[in-house]
Amino acid sequence: MMKAVKAMQLIRGDQDREQLLAAAQGFRAAEKRVALSGAGISVGSGIPDFRSKGGLWSVFPPEEYATLEVFLTNPAKAWELFRALGKVLLGKQPNPAHRALAQLEETGLLQGVVTQNVDNLHQQAGNRRVLEIHGDHQHLACLHCGHQEAVRKEHYRQSRVPLCCRCGFPLKPKVVLFGEAVRKIEEIDALIADCDLLLVLGTSAQVYPAAGLPGEVRRNQGRIYSFNQDPPSLEPAGSHDQGKGDYYFQGDLSATLPLFVKTVLRLNP
């Protein structure tokens, strides 16, 4: 059973200036800082949460369209979802939250990003160490011979299933479907192993393996700084006792994360 968040200190932007400054100082004092991002960080770029009302999962139920079995037995049906997803992602640009996170890495204050997103916006913003749990939607891969190629606009416009130029097998985006193994687990474990401050950005961290990362950091006596639109009511799944110095930044990430990063960078190293 999940517990109510009680020990996390709530920060609602610049109005909680004292707590904001304390959080920034705590961030500076950490030795290894990592970010975990989910759908919420990309909402400001015009990409809706797939699980939200009217999101992709309400139109294309994942158990019907997003499984490996469906792709292997009926690739045309799976590509209905792939095209819809591709059109949602097409032309989207990083928002201020993505750019703020990239600025932290550029200044040596962030050691890596673990993301559940497949939109490539962290990389576009400038982050270099990005571990994509669920793969990416910018490349197509052949499950038969291993050929890969970049996604092109015509892949979303044409009605036929794109085929591998080498062996003729149907291509699929490099996203992780239900029934496939998630990606980069060993690298993620190594990155989190000695992390003492985790930024949880735009995700409720309810789906594993991402759900286990906040708990792992807390077991190592690390801190959790969570940024989300909704008020905190539940702690991430897999968490244990709340650690001292945890913060919850409530509001639009496009505003709250840049404000926090600006505060951090104003402090003397």
C-alpha cells in the first residue's frame, strides 16, 4: 500500500522563497544528481500524456495495439498506433523545462537523465547522457536482421507497413512494446547506485522499472525532489520512509523547473 506524502516540503514557485532557496542549497550539496523524467515534462511541448483523458491510450488501448504479439501477428494494426504517435511527436521542440535540465548537465550539476519518454526532446535540448527506458520513436528497427534506419515523415503518411530494405521483414519503431524487455537497465542501475539526489520530473513513478528508482535512492539515504502539476497525494510506488530534505514542486514544469535551476545557478559553488 502506498503512503501519503507528509514529510515532503511543498514548494509552489517563487512564493515559497525560503523553501526554494533551501532546496537549491541541498541540491548544490549533493554529490551525484540524476533526473528521472516522464510524460509531464513534455506536456509543455504540446505532447499530451498518453494516459490522460483523450490521450493515445484511450483511442488505441495498449493491450490491443502496443504488444509485441500484435506487431508480429498483425503489423498493420500496430502501425495504426505508431503513425498516430509519430504524428503527435512530429515537429515538437524542447520547452523551458528540457532546456533547464540541459543547463544543469552543461554546468556539471547533473550526471544523467533516465527517461520514460520516447520523444528525443532531452537530446534536442542538449542533454548528452540520456538513458531511454522505453526506447525512442526516431528510428525504425528490423527484429529479423537488426537493420535500423531513421524515421521519415512519409512513414507516418503512407498506409502500408514499412519493410526492411535488407530482408523484407516489417519494421517497427524502437519503442518498447508490452512483451519486450525495457532498455538500458544495467546502465540505469549503475547510474542510480550511488545517486544521492533524484529529480523526479513529470511522472508519478508508478510503472516499473522507473517506479523502483526513488525507493533505491532513499534506501541509500538520498533525497527526492519531485516536480509535477498535481498536488502531492501519493509517494512514488516502491518508496520507503520519506527522507529528510525531500521537496515537492507543484505546478507547470515549464515554470517550476527553470525557476529552481535559476536559483541553483545563482548560488556560489
